[in-house]
Amino acid sequence: DAGVIQSPRHEVTEMGQEVTLRCKPISGHDYLFWYRQTMMRGLELLIYFNNNVPIDDSGMPEDRFSAKMPNASFSTLKIQPSEPRDSAVYFCASSFDSGGGYGYTFGSGTRLTVV
Amino acid sequence: SQQGEEDPQALSIQEGENATMNCSYKTSINNLQWYRQNSGRGLVHLILIRSNEREKHSGRLRVTLDTSKKSSSLLITASRAADTASYFCATDTGAQKLVFGQGTRLTINP
């Protein structure tokens, strides 16, 4: 397996534009997590899915953020409209269980810069 | 406040020395995990220790867990330049998600 695959690796966009981040989890992993990492706030869990169903989205900062998982092999995180404070590295991770009894596998992240 | 807090925030040692990082947490846990993050990369799972375990080894890594003190330590022996990275502890409290600490930045000087 190639691991968790995220795209794009880097995204630079102007304030107000829509941004879509993509993730392909490891086949067979039932859980998918979206995290955001900044120097100030560290690693924050935004939302996670179990079997394609959103379970906990309490970390999603506001209505400008939305996430979907249309099937077991694909998820998106969308920001519309984007703002400079959304600049961060966004990680997708997947796992066999939510408590990480097998550990989480992270993608390489998408570095988002909103100017 | 964070469930898991690492100490120190930054650590710089000479190659060949041992590096010790600590993690404290607030609530009871099912397991505690350590992850490494190289610059510009995602986190990589290193080792997991369950609440009923006190010590675990994996290669040059040694993890201890003291549930009475709600703390864990990660020891990297005979450090190498390639060990330069940030190290995070993560706790499973049964809330169906891992909570990550702020990390320790480890620098190994040649």
C-alpha cells in the first residue's frame, strides 16, 4: 500500500477563493481523520469519519469548513471562502480504529497558504 | 489545556547521547502513543504502550508509563542525526479519538 495520499502538497490561494484538499486513506482502514497543524495551536482534530460517516466534527472551526467522504477511498476537506488565518498544514490520517490501537497513519500533508 | 503535554519543548544533544522526552496527561487512558514528525512531513507512529504496561522497547526506543503519575517518557538511545525531528505523545482516553500534545523538538548535533 502506498500509504495515505494527500493532494495537493502545496496550495497558495487568494483570500475568498475556494480550496479543496483531497485524501486517499489506506485500504481497509475504517477511520479517517482530518487534522490541522499550526505553530500556535499545534495539531488540532477537525473531523473524523467511520465507514464514510462523519462522527465528530466538533473541531471544524466554522461553517466555511466542510468535509465529505463519498466512498471508502476518498475524502475532501473544503474551505469556502478561504481566509489568511486558514493558512496551516492540513493532515489526513487513517486507522483501523479510532483509539489508535493500531496507530494512525498520516499523509504527508497539504501546506495551505492564503494570501 | 492539553491532555498530553510534552517536556521539554526543545532538546538539543550531541550525536551518540541519549535523549529523553516526557509526556504528562490529565485523564485516565487506554493507551499512549509516541509519534515522530520530520520537518515538512506527516507524523509517523513509533510505539504504543497500553495502560496495563509499564515499559516497552522497540529498537533504540524505550517507553515507560506511570499511570499513577499520569506520565510517560520516551528514551532514544545512541542518538543519530536522523533522529532530529519533533516527537509527539498521543493519548487514547476512550473518547474515540487520539489527542496529541504540542511536541518536543529534538535536535541531534553531529
